[in-house]
Amino acid sequence: MEFLYEYGMFFAKAITVVLSIIAVVIVVLASAVKQKGGKGELRLTNISEELKELQHDLKEELYTKQQFKAYEKQLKADEKAKEKALKEQKEPVSEPRVFVVDFKGSIDANEVSSLREEISAIIAIAEPGDEAIVNVESGGGMVHGYGLASSQLDRLRQANIHLTICVDKVAASGGYMMACVANKVYAAPFAIVGSIGVVAQVPNFNKLLKKHDIDYEQHTAGDFKRTLTVFGENTDEGREKFQQELEETHELFKGFISQYRPELELAKVATGEHWYGQQAIELGLIDAIATSDDVVMNLAKERTVIRVKYQLKKKFADKFAHAASLSVSSVFNKMAEKNQPLT
């Protein structure tokens, strides 16, 4: 038994050392990646061609040989007719395109850096008649982050590019701030929309610190450099100022929305409540009920639909750090599972 105990202690120490080394390596690699920075790349995917290929493959699978032969014959005839029509045109006319962008936002809206690149690319290449669709999925977050994301979308409108926003799951608070910029907003029947309000939560540990005789000092220059504090004792004056700032932010939020959707009855919809798509259309928060798939597939019948995605190139250091972090997480998860009660 003593041998097993000593072996167990040695094994535990060995694991601790290994995990510590891995943690240090992860930190070093992460720091190196942050210092160097990563260049991204823009990827364009022709959704129209993908849908045509899918349709072709499905018909090949489902049609009889005779039916599929007739289908391919008709395709060739249509292509020849299209080519002939293009040759007869005195001036070549480019087919209008639709550019599709996906935005899945976090609390700090850090995804806006990629959105910026995607919007810039669309504006640089767009021609008269082209449109843009942005699929927004976000429950909101920091005001300045989503304010910038909304401003990026407004660049499309300023460039006279028709903007459509599709909401499949949620566009609430900052997410709706983005959605309202669009010329037209679609939402799935049970997508969450709205939540036009402002919220802030600040924990306070002052009583706990006092209980343990711990002093906390905070020095500021300016009466309201800090309105509420986490560790100090909050005052009624500070609370009042903090509430005032929230109200002012809410007014800015409402003003921004009324700029793009002036028909909205703000007193009714800017209460911080959210609604499902079927309710949102009655309130004027959205324009139509549809999923992003329906919108894109319908447009692909007549236009060339291109997905635009900007993403950072993953270097070896990124991949190694990610793999190492997964390994550490796996070890800790297994250790935690052993200490959990069974049900």
C-alpha cells in the first residue's frame, strides 16, 4: 500500500510538472503570435455555382438516363442562347451580383475587424446594381464595438449598395443596432429581435472587504472619473450619475434606430424587450419572414451570389498552441469528471 501511495504521489507530481511546462509554452507562443500579428486572406466562394453543381448531381442521381440526357441537352441549349445574346449586345453588360457576409458577434464585437475587410472588398469591387447580404447573429454587447460594426454596414449604404440583413437566430441589442441599418431586414419565424435597451451590472465587494478589515483606496481626478466602483463604497451621487449615463446611451441608441427606421414607434419597441420574428414584423422591426437560405437561393436563380470571408491565416504556432490548449483542457476535464457525483 505504501508503494502505491508513493507511486501515486510521484505520478501526480509528474503530471503537475508536465502541465506547467505546457502552460508556459502556450503563454510564450500566444505572446509571440500577438507580437507578430497575423495577416489575413480574403476568400470568395461562388454560391451560385455550388447550387448549380448540387442541382446537377441530384438530378443525375434521381432522373432516369433518358430524363438526365434531355436535361443536359437543355442546359447546353440555354448556354448557347446566352452566349449568342451576349455577342449580339453592342456593349457588354455584367450580370448583377450579390455579396454575402456572415457576422457572428461576441460581447466585445471583435469580429468587426474582419467585417471591415469584407465591407471594404465589396465596396472596391461592386458595380451598379450589385447588392450585399449580411447574416447577423448576435445578442449584443459593448456599445462602442457594435456602434463601429453598424458604421461599417452603413458604408455599404453610403456607397449606394442595397443592403439586406438576415437574422436566423438572434439580432438583439447591438445585433439589432446592426440590423436596422439595412434597406431590408429578414428574420426567421422564431428569431429573437429587438432588445433596444442598455444594461450594466457592477458587483461590489466593499462589505466583504470591511468584514475582513481590508482597506481599499481609489484616487481620481474629476468628480465622475469613476461613478461606481467594484471594491470601494458607492455613493448615491455616483449611482445617480451612472444611471444618467445609461439613459443617455439609450437615447443615442433610439436616435440611431429612428434614423434608419423612422416608422418605428420607439415608445413601444425601445423598452428593452425582445420579440420573435413573427411578432417583430407586426411591430415594424423587420420587413419580411424568411431564412437566409431562402433569400440566398431565390437570388441565386437570377444573380451570381458570392460569399465574402476574411480570415486570419493560421500559422504553425497558432495550431500548436490550439492543440496544446485542447490537450490541457482534456486532462483537466477528465480529472474533474472523476470528482463529480454520478446521476
